Amino acid sequence: MNRAEAIALIEQHTKNPALRQHMLAVEAVMRAYARKSGADEEAWGTVGLLHDFDYEGYPNQEHSPTEGHPSWGVRLLREQGLPDEQCRAILGHASYTGVPRDSALAKTLFAVDELCGFLVACALVRPSRSFGDLEVSSVKKKLKDKAFARGVSRDDVRAGAEELGVPLDEHIAFCIAALRPVERALGLGASVTPAG
């Protein structure tokens, strides 16, 4: 499946702009990690793009391992020929599916998913609305504030870095750097015009 086909699926199944933004953010970081590790950037980017495409229609608050998100979406992706490793990575990003994260691709998706959502939230509350001046120390301070972006699992953020074998500070810094070039596509960045 190429990027255009993945975007078409997202447009068909996801109307929420924030959820679309999240999938684009995860794609950007997945591509960066693929480049860093010499993996297939297109395959990793596709997994980042598609990991939540079914969430809006099949949210799965019950955490069923076989129904709803992400199982519903993976069934569709398999029908469309997405390779097994990519499907397993998407299933594995939701721990309740019981699918082990037994590949670098799966571990990376899990590690960046929650953190990307948190980093976007951090950027949104900055005066610049940008990743350009977002520092690791600021992110770590916000991680300690349980009221901030309360939907983000701090345990998953920490566990993701551990599964990757990367110190949390380094992982946060890498993700911020990967998001900076795409912040405009995410609706972020300096939109303030200087007073003349």
C-alpha cells in the first residue's frame, strides 16, 4: 500500500482533524526512526499513518482484543494486502490485543504513538504553537502534571522508550526533532505576524 492509498483510507474513515493530525505526526516520527535504523521508510511511514484510521468509527472502549480498533482496521488492511509485519505492528500498539511487539517496527510504533500526542499538546500550549522552541525539560515537566493531556498514558510513554532501549530524554528529543519539519502540515508553527 502506498502513501496515497493510505491517505485515501484515512479520508474515508476519519473526519476528526485532530485524529488526522495525530496520524500524520506519528507517520513523520516513524519515518525518522526508519531512516535512523536503515529500515523501510515507506513501510514504517504507512504504519504510522494507518495505526488509528479506524479509531473514530470503532473506538473500542471495552478494549476487546478482536473487535473494534485496531482489529477492525487490520482486517480491512489485510484484505487490501498490507503485509503481516505491518498489520502485527498496528495490532501490537494496543496492548489489549495481546499481539506481542516482536519487531523493531512494532516497538517503534508503540513508543511514538502516545508520545506524539503528548508532544503536539505541549506545542499547542506554547505561545509559538511550535516544536521549534519545545525543550525536553519542558516536556518532562508536563509529563509530571497529571492534569495536562490526561488522556495520554504516561506509563505507555515510559514503557515505549524502554522497549526501544532508548533513554526517555533521547527519545523525546528525537521525536521533537522529527516533528519540527512537518509542523505546518500539523497546523502548528508560528502564525503570528510581526507588528509593523
